[in-house]
Amino acid sequence: MVFMPKAAQSFVLATLFLDVLCLGMVLPVLPGLLSQITGCTLSEASVYGGWLMFAFSLTQFLLAPTMGKLSDRFGRRAILLLSLAGIGTDYLFMSFTSGIGWLFIGRLLAGTTNTTFYMATAYTADITSMADRAKRFGLLGAAFGLGITVGPVLGGELSQVGLRVPFYAALGITLLNLVYTAFVVPESLPVHKRSAFSWSRANPLGTWLHLRKYPLVVGLCCSLCCTYIAVHVFHNVWAYFTALKFNWAENHIGYSFGLLGLLIAFVQGWLTGFVAPKLGLKKTAYIGVGLYSLGYLLLALATDSWMLFAFLLPYAMGGISEPAIQSILSSEVPETEQGELQGGIASLASATALIGAPMMSYLFAFFTSGSAPVYLPEAPFLAAIALTLTSLFILLRVLHRHSLKSDKERTHVAATI
């Protein structure tokens, strides 16, 4: 661990917040942009949305481990800058293109470089003691949640001025974030703790062949795999689902993403820091994944708009699981491999998107088409329930009778919160 001023994490939290703010701004208006560019219906445009996510995820799957190892060699800040430059170029294409091909090029470029959240996680691990990591990782979730709170609301309102205006704003803010990170955010990884770069471990296969020597890491990542696939209900279907079933406009979709982000910020920024020391990391993870399943079930059963807003609460409370699992994972690998671990997790998340994005998009498109045996726009939510229950089962098997260093230090965590 590197001892740095307390402001150090605040700096990287600001970088993450601005990055997610821009992501949130484009979420509610992307369906409209795809419909405009392709001339398709919302149901048909959802398939294009799924393939755009596939393109992003494919390049991230292949190159996130490389970014992770490069950060272990050259430091976190350099990779954060590269990440912001890539996503900024993506927003540039979204702002001005009139062809679907340029959107795919932008997504491929962004997927090649964009590992902002995982670099922020590695940065936090560099400067935080093991006992404090669940709380600090929760703050990252809170920054993410606040970005998703403000971004969609702002994007939805800006779309009332013009469909492309949110993309212009996202481009401008990303450029400002790039300058801020370059001149304000300090490096977290000192030279003497950097490791040599190796191509044999700077790829998905090499990373996971190395990480398999940590059995708990492999098991927990299998559990995360299921929850990562399930969350593509929100990434790829939510905007289309709410527009089609409940006739929501872009600003209403933005409000729903905003509420979800606010709830995530509360859960991961405060509730996790309160619950994890009381229950321990294992129970916190179990309860969180169980709440995800409950949330998906309630959202599938919703018959009115107010129900969707209300049922976002139990879903968001499932977010207590992620800082707990991240804390367990980071405690299992040495300090010199935190970037590699986070690169591996980013690659895993991208691999699941290769499955989750097209799967959820096609489920929605098929069950809302005229050829479906039954009209069932809720089909992706039912798939998400099955996936999160599978995740919970794996967690129970993997963590059963496993002694965690982090749980042994719960008393210290409680004393620092």
C-alpha cells in the first residue's frame, strides 16, 4: 500500500464520476440516435444496440488485460489518460456521424482503451489498506452511481433541445476530464512497486492462466460472470423496454437511470460501509446477489410506471455485493498484481458482454416481434433471474468454509467508518 494524501482518492473519484456522467448522458438517447441513423423501429434498433455493445466488449475482452499489465508497468494515471482519449473519440463519432459504420468504429476504439473503472479500482487498492478496501471500493460505486444519477437526467433534458446535444456535451466533458486527470490526479503506483511487462500475461488467456493459481479468485469470477451477463438487461434493454411497454420518452428514461444511479450511490457509498463490517464480506455478498434476483423478479412483474421506480430499490440494494466481492478478490493477490487482476476482471466483464448484450437484445427483439409465440417483453428479466440465482449458488459453494483475511479485520474496518 502507498501512503498518499487523503485527497488522492478524491481526485480519482472525480475522474470516474465525470467519465460515468458522460456515459449516463448518452444512455437514454442512444435508441433514438440508432433509430434516426438506421431508419428502424425501436425493436429493430435494439439489435443494433446489442451489436454495438458486442463490438465494444470484444475489443475490451482482448485488450483489457494488456491495459492492466501496462498499468502495472507504467502506472495507473497513464492508462487513465489513454482510456479517456479513446472514449472521447467515440463520443466524437456519435456527435457527428450519419452512418452506422462510424458508430462501430468508435465503439471498437473505445473498447480498446476504456478501462476507467478498473484503473480507478487498482488505483484505490494501491493507496488503501486491506481492511479499508470494502469501504473505499464502495466509494467508487458511489461515484459511479452519482454519475449515472446526473448523466441520464441531464442527457434526457438536453435531448429536448436536440437529439445530438447530449453527445456534444459528453464530448466536451470528456475532454475537460482528460485535462483534469493529466494535471491534477497524482500517480498511485511508485516505481519500485512496478512489475515488468510480459506479453505472455498481457492477454486474456495469459492473465487467467496466471490467476488460476488463486482458486478463490477463479471461483468468485465465475459468480461475477453470471451477474455481469444479467446486468445487460439495463445496459441493452431497459431504454427499449420502457419506451415500448410504458411509452416513456427519453427524459423519463433518463429519470429512471438517474434514480437507479442515486440508489446505487447510496448503497455503495454508505450502506456497504455500514453492512460489511457488521455481517462480514461473505454474508454481504450472499444477501446482495439475492437482492439482485428479487429486483429482477419485481421489475418483470411491474404493470405500471410507478412500480418500475419503486422496484429499483431492492435491485439497487443488491449493489452491496460488489464492493464485498472486490475486497475479497483484491486481498487474494499481491500489490504488484492489482492491475493485472483488474485487467482480468475487465476482460471477464467484456467477455460476458459478448454473451449478454446480444442475448438480452435478441430476447427482447424476438419476444416483442410478430413472430413470437407469446408477446413477452419481460423475457430478458426472467433470464436475469436465472443468472443471478446461479451466481448465488456459486458464491455459496466457493465461499463455504473459506477463511477470509478481510473478515478477520472487520473490527478495524468498523473502527474506521
